[in-house]
Amino acid sequence: MKNRILYLHGFRSSPASFKGRMMEQALAERGLSHIWAAPQLPASPKAAIDLALGLAQAQLKEDDGPGNDASRLTVIGSSLGGYYATWLAEKLGCKAILLNPAVHAARDLTPAVGEHRMYHSDAPFTFLPEYLDELAALHVDTPTRLQRYFLVAATGDEVLDWREMRERYAGCREHIVQGSDHGLSNFAELLPEVLAFALE
């Protein structure tokens, strides 16, 4: 049975983010392009999680081996994608790698209600007030089986508080990056450790 990786980007981002492209290229160089999926997530959190859940379930069904071993799947989530990844890990029993994850997504995105443009395509989209309720519905009270989680949090994150991340995922494997930023501009240094956790 083969490992699978599902990458979930953050708010206003896309699979074309530099972290997504870097991971996709690294897997391609290893001949592992077939284990990778990175959807463009809709603005609606409910639609986004429905899409991600469907893809994750499809990935777990791709092999002919016995059983449905969810530990073969690692969901890598960046920022808001990390919030979604936590819900998926609890729902499916899979692993999750959280890159500067949103901890209180509904609270943090309250000021974001309104019109926006995507970072990588400049396409317009609207973040509706009801999306905050959809985010609140996806909140996980307490993550379980913490050995499944790997937190990467940067103390220089200018958008989210890394201390909230560390408290939220206390007891899981963690790499606290001194400095850096919300986008983890030093991700090339972190990539080997991230992929090792996903593929182990």
C-alpha cells in the first residue's frame, strides 16, 4: 500500500503557492507524482471540506491492498488549510502536517468578510458572512492521537500567533521556526523533514 499526500492551501492562496509547487516538484523528482493531490479550494468552508474529504477518501481507495489504512494518508495544511487538515485527521484517522495553521479560524477571518482577489491568479471572490458559521462548525475541540500531528510554526508569523498554535497542538511533534514569516519563506529548509513525516 502506498502513501498518499493531500495538500490544502490557505486563505486566498492556491495549489500554485510556492510551498505547494516545491513539494510537488520534490515528489516528482522521486517518481512519486501519483501520490500527490492539491485541489483549488472554494471560498465556502463547507464546500472546501466536502471537496477535500472526497479527495482524501478517493486517495485511500486507490490501492488494492487489504483494509483502508488511513495512516497512509497525510494531509498537509497551510494556514486555513491547517484548520481543515485537523478536521480531516480527526474524521478519517489520517496524519496531518500543519504549517502555521489557523487555530481560531472563524475569529481570525471575521475581518475578511467581503470582496477579495486570489494571490496567484488575481481572480475575484467573495467571503460571505455565513462562511464564518461554516468555519465554526469545523472546529475540533481537542485533537486526539497527537502522534499523528506535526506542527510547523514560525515565531515570525505576522498573521497568526504561533503561541496559540503551540498551545493547541501541545504534545504533538513540533518544529518551532525562529523568525521566518506566515508563508514560511524558508520552506526549502523544512521540506526534507515535512516529507519524511508524510512518507514514513
